[in-house]
Amino acid sequence: MHKRAFSFAAIFIFLFIQTAFAGQLLIGSVNYNPIPAQAGENLFFWARIDNNINADAKDAMLKISLSYPLSLEPGKSNTVELGDLSAWQSSTVSFNLRVAPEALDGNYDVVLSTSESAGIGFSKTVNVKVLRRSPKIELIESTLSRAEPGQEITTNLILKNIGFGKAQNIIVKLEEDRTVTTTGIVVERKVKPVGSATRYVKELSPGETAVVPLTLGIDADAAIQTYMVPLKIYYADSTGKDINFTSTSIGLTVIGAPKLDAVAGHLEPIAYPGAESEISIDLFNTGVGSARFVVAELQAEFAEIESSKVFIGTLEADGFDSFKTKLRIAGNAAPGTQPITLKLTYVDESNETRVEAITLNVRVYSIQEAQSISGAQPSIWFYATLLLALFIAGKFAYRRFVKKK
């Protein structure tokens, strides 16, 4: 009995002596970068090991224990041999960790433990915060914001990924083209998609943009106002599992655009080289909007226009106006159809200045044709010119033949 008690005492004293002359490996500061860690990215992890007593630590080691979604790089050991660590000395150990792309947001444990050949080991648990690199798709621009009733337009939607992760399987979808009021009345929208109401984009990296064309039709009876066209943008993250959506809308202003046209009346009297005629121009607005501050300007190469610029004023929708001016046909004007350019400058209902050019055709006759048309007589200037020419010719003949004899 005494021998057994003595043996236990001897073992205890041996262990006490061993421990008293062994180091004490504590785990000091621990850190990682980036904070928070990102799913699918690498993580730099480091820890400081301190020998906190006045004794050497023999064959010091540090072990790191990980669980999903954290792991070491392939082929790397989870144990680092520090060798002998002198009294009051420290050593820094680093690991390059990987975060699984499918990792969910949360805190994950990393367990560090020290050991040495003669001392007692210690352990420490560290929380690593992981966040997914989530994408975020936003509509940042629509290139076309105005249209007319009955018109079909194509606007380009500019999408941008303003998030930090890749988005894939992006779907842009117009909402239903009708709404139901609280009383159950179905109201059809005046702006509808033409063709498919859905558009697809394969993927967008962070900061990347995509152009998505969208064709819309405006009903012919659409009121003159601004319509909001609702959209939803669906997309998945890089794992293809987390589905997100963005609700947005584009504004489209339906404007009553004027549409001006003109016709030229017959020249009175009929036009021929050297003649002076009056022309009547009829203006009309076939559009659904008013044209204000209308100015008409005529230009022609075959004639001189007496009043080439005329102020008309306002032409309402389905409105009409006319003006007259005189043309002095050039003596060398070629008979046949001659063009007159009518330039119309006006301000539309959006207060934008517009310019339209219309070509009007008039008929210029030869002198012989003019003489043969009933009621058409050459002008007095023609007769004066003809008489002067005959006088000069007669005088020349008299001097040459009669006076010479």
C-alpha cells in the first residue's frame, strides 16, 4: 500500500517538474481579411502565438480546425510546426482559407489549438463573418420618353449591376397590360408591349451594363399625358439559387404632335418665261397637336419670289390656312414642272422648335404654249421687248440696204 502511494507521488512530482519547466503557449490576437469574408473568395487568416512564461516551449505546434463553408487550399496541412519557442517570445502563423461560393450569410467557427512536447495546450474559437457577394440590377435609363397616339416605338432599357456579385439569368418583364380597380372594373392600359413582354440577359458582372430593346405600342385613342409602364427585373446570383427581383417603371409621355402639309394652287395668270404670276399656298394640320408660331418660307431657283417669308401663327389640329405671293419667272426658266421648296418652322406642344421642308411642283409653260392657251396673253413687257427687237432689226436693215443705195 505504501509502495503504491509512493509511486503515485513520484509520478505527480515528475509531471509537476515537467510542467514547471515547460512553456505556456497562449493564442493572442487573431484577425482575418477581408472583413466580412466574401462567399466564393479567399480569406487571409493569421494568429499570434505567445509563450507567456519564463520557460522554453519545445516542439510547439498550432492546429486550425475548420468546418463548411471554410476550408484550406488543396494540399495544405491544418497543422503548423513552430519548433522551439523561447520564453516570452511570440510567433505569427497565417493561413490562406477558401470560402465556398454557396456559403450563406452568417458567422462560422474557426478553432485554433496549441501544443508542445512537455506543456499543456490551449485552444481558442474565433468567429468569421461571411457575406455573399449579392448582385443588384437596376434600370438606369430609358432612351425614348415621348410618343404619339397610334405610334409604335422601340426604347432601349439600360440595365446596370450596381451590386457586388455576378447576376445571371436576368429577365425583364412588363407587368400585365391591364389593371383592376377596387370596384372590379378592368382598365386596359394605353401603352402595351408589341411582341413578347419578356426580355432575357444571360449575365451581368458588377458594374457592367446591358442594353435591352423594348417595343411599345400606343393606342390611337391614348390621352395626351404621361403614362407609367411597370416593369419587374428578375435575376439570380452566381450560384443560381438565390432569386431576386427589382420593381421599377418607365415614364412615357404621349404628346399631340402636329403634322403639317401643303398644296400649291394654279399660277394666275399661267407662268411662262418673263411673266409675273400669283401663287396660292394652302396649309393644313393633319396631326393631333397644335403648331404654334408657324412661319412659311418659299424658295425657288426658276423665279424671284416677292414675299418669300410669311408668318402664319397657330395651326390647330385639323386646322387650315392659306397665303398668296407673286412670282417673277426668270426669262431663262425652262418650261415644264418646276419645284418650289416650302420650309415650315413652328413650335410643337412640347415647346420644341421643328422645321419641315415640303416640295411643291408648279407648271411653267413656254411662250408658244402660253399663247395657244385660251385667255392667256403675254405680258406688256413681252410686247415691249418684242417691239424693241423689231425696231432694232428694222433700223439695222434700213441702214444696210436703203441708206446704202
